[in-house]
Amino acid sequence: MRRKCSALVTTAFVLAALIGSARAQDVREQLKKLETDRAAAVVKGDVATLDKQTSDDYVLISMTGRMADKSQMLDGFKSGQSKLTSNDLSDLKVRVYGDAAVVTGKADVKGTLGGQDATGQVLFTRVYVKKGGHWQSVSLQQTRISNP
């Protein structure tokens, strides 16, 4: 009888681990999609989507070393000072920590950000936090990849 109970407990733990792993994978895929959808919204100049996906306390550290908040970032797209014609993402990696997540990756961009040429490749780190059941970007840091 004890062995049957022990086997059942072990099976339950294994199933719970598998289910937890599948859920974590689903969240990672959801965040990758959110990131690629955000990149597409930037190219389209879709300020409504960017506004919805961005936390009010958002902080951006651009590839030129400038800091901006949510309203400054959105105003750049509204005014046309920020306009990308392409924003191709690659090498996305997602790490989830409960209701927070860190996405790192590479972007090949063409266009301007904040009135400055942004054409080239950048590495980035974006932080998401789950608020009210929805993931929102709270921070983005970009670093231009220098050519040797």
C-alpha cells in the first residue's frame, strides 16, 4: 500500500512539473509574440498598440544613450521624429520570473529614433511586468552593435 501511495505521489509531482514546464513555455512564446508584434507596431507607427503595451512608468535607454519615458517615446512616433521602415528581430530569449519577464535579442533596424539615424544592428533588453492580467513593457535598453 505504501509503495502505491509513493508511486502516486511521485507521478503527481512529475505531472505537475510537466504541466508547469508547458505553461512556462507558453508564457515564453506569448512574450516572443508580444515582442514581434511590438516591433511591427513600431514600423507601422501604431501608437495605440504601443500605448496599450507600455506601462505608464516605462523607461527607455536608447542606443544613443538618451533616456525617455512613455510619453516621450509615444510623442516621437506621433511627431514622426521616430520612424522605422524595418525592425527585424532575431535571437530572442525570454526568462520569466513570476509576473516579470526579461526579453533579450537582436534587432536589425532602418530609420530614425528621436530624430537620430538608428539604422544598424542593436542588442536589447526589455523588461515586462504582468499587470491586470496583461504583459506591459516597463523598460527597454538598447546597445548599438559596433562594426569591427
